[in-house]
Amino acid sequence: MCRNIRTLFNFDPPVTHDEIEAASLQFVRKISGFNRPSKSNEALFHSAVNEIAAVSARLLRSLDTTAPPKNREEEAAKARARTAAHNL
């Protein structure tokens, strides 16, 4: 899994459109191997990002859980601590 794609479900406050789009962009970059597509692939690249963002948004709206929402700041602090421990 691409390290730049973060879990977006069950957070308080809920995920934003920008976060879904950023994760979709990272996914398309990962599977295509392009950081920036060539001019001939640009329209297809952006279309794929938009389609994946739409599907992801529908998925996230449909999911259900009984777990309490995660706090974004607490989860970010945990991720920073894991990264720091990994880099030692």
C-alpha cells in the first residue's frame, strides 16, 4: 500500500472532499507509475482520479461501524511517533 494514502473512514471531523481527492491522486500515481502524466495521458489520468474519488466518497458514506470515531490529532501524533521510532 502506498504510504501516502491514509485511512479516511471513521474520523471526527469526517473526511473532506479534498482528502478523498488527494488519496485518489496518490492511488492513480501509484498504479500508473506516473507522478505527472504526459500530455497524451493527462485527460485519462485526471478522469481516473475523479472516478476513484467518486467511488471512494460513496464507499465512505456507505460504511457503518460501532467503533467510536478516531480523533485526527491523536492519530496524527501516533503516526509521527511511529515514524520517529522507525527512523532511529
